[in-house]
Amino acid sequence: MDFEKINLPGVEQKRPIVIAGPCSAESEEQCVETAKQLSAQGIKIFRAGVWKPRTKPGGFEGNGEAALPWLQAVKKETGMYVSTEVATAKHVEAALKAGVDLLWVGARTTANPFAVQEIADTLQGVDIPVLIKNPVNPDLDLWIGAVERIYNAGVRRMGVIHRGFSSFDKKLYRNLPQWHIPIELHRRLPNLPIFCDPSHIGGRRDLIAPLCQQAMDLQFDGLIIESHCDPDKAWTDAKQQVTPDVLGLILNTLVVREMNQTTETLSALRKQIDEIDLNLTEIMAKRMRVSREIGQYKKEHDMPILQTSRYDEIIKKRMAEGSSMGMDADFMKAVFEAIHAESVRQQMEIMGKK
């Protein structure tokens, strides 16, 4: 596939291309005020959610078409380009009619090929940049499939947005980065620009800066960041939005390296190690939670903590499994002895509680 750069006149193509603005378009005043502050920080592309897909009914789902004139006001007042998320053919038609300059397809929509195809059909013959967020689940082929559907509609100014992947378990990030997935996407589609959405990956303001730096270290092309003139009062996702001034500070302290291939590859591999280590920690926490539940069961049924036969079975089985995967048996034994010791300690805590 022969992709073109986003290429909006007046927007420099040097890294990072930055798209910023509030999670939701709440009012014309909020949009214009935030845009003015972002423009003062040198941001050229404004974002705001007009239609907001919510996990459960009853939440604020955006102001809909009524908010599109507010984006027009942003263009008139600041000269910025404006962008918003679309999820249906009607959204696309309304956004194009209102002069929106850039569209993105959200994570929930990307996960639905029928919805993506509906958007693609509506974009036939339209020359507008389109960004596609990764699906909520870590499915690279599904992500690439959405790219192909939009591409087949004739759209060439395209990019993708890495916003992390959903997980049921408690974790540091709102959505797990799983950096190896966008890295593999870049390997398969090297000419497709990749943007990072640190707001949705982190879910917290304090994680935005380090996530931006990680994206730059991995040679991402741009960033899409949620910024609000008064984030504590934001109607949606208040915890992950920053003020335009804070955003300016984050961008001014970013280190953007132009790496050669060898260094870039090493950095990518190290990021994968960091991510795997985090996943291991989260899996270990999940295992200890199950161990505590076992401890509670043993307490309620007056059973001893140490089950020798079960312990021996686990160690022997894990040593054999590790060996079959190319790992030293003694290493596997040491690892699972340590895990077992921590499990016993946590179960003893449960036993000691009244």
C-alpha cells in the first residue's frame, strides 16, 4: 500500500506532529478557549470528541452535530485545523459538511469490520486524512484490516493511533501499551504514520510525559493528546487531560532522536523487554490473588497451608515445561520456589486474620 503523509498545509512534518484538545466538545466557549491556549503553544491541529461512545448507557455521549459549529468557531478564531472521531456514515457526512479537516476511527469502531466498511463506503472519492485507532483487543490483523478497508476506499493520507489495549485485571495503565504490536505493524506497513495516544494508554496525567517519550524513542510520527482549559472540570476523562500549558512543557522537554537502524532496533527490543517485565509483574499479582483465595478456602475448611504433594508436582511440572521451551531446569526451579514461598507467605497472612 502506497500511503501519503498527513500533509496539512502549514503543519510541519517533523516529529512529533501533535494533535491536541479536549476529550469532549462541551461548549463553544470551552472549545475556543482551549484552542486559543493550544495555539499559543504552537499546536496546529485541534481535536474534540463530538460523538462519544460510552461503555455503559447513561453517560455523556457527546453533543453530536450541535457541537460541529463549535469546531468551525475554533477554525475561525485560531486558524487551527480541526478533527473529531467518527463511528457511522452519518457522522462522516456531518463532519465533512461542517468542514472538519481530519477524522479518526475509534478503538471500539475499529473492532467492528461492518462499521469500518460503512465509514469506508462513505469516504469514497473524499480526500481527507484519516487516522485509525487500534481495536480494543490486541488483534493486529483486525487493525490492519481496518486500514485496508479505508485505503480501498481511495483514502491515501492515512495513519494509525496506538491507544493501548483493554485488560480486565488491575494494572498501572488504563490500557496496556503492548508496544510490540505497533512495532510489528510498522514492520509490515513501514510507510504508514503512527501516532501515540498517551492519554488513553496511561489514563493519568502523570503518565503522559513518559509515554510520549517512549513513543518518540520508538520513532512514532506523532502524538494525539487530550488537553482541556480546565481539566478538573472536564465532563469526560478528567484524570487524563492536561492544561495547554502543561502540554507545552511536556512537548518542550521531549527528546526526539533520529536513530540509525541499529540503535532503533535495540531500543525497540528493550521496550519489548520492559513491557514483558510489566506483564510478568501483573500476571504475578494475579497469581497471588488466586493464592490468597486458596488461603481463605483452607482457613474456612481447617486445612494446612503446605500441601507437599501439590508443591512437588508444581516444581517438577514447571521445570519440565521450562526445559521444553529452552530454559534451564535449575533456573525454573529457583523461580517457582520463590513464587511458592511468596504464595505461602500470603496464605499465612490470611490464616492469621480473624
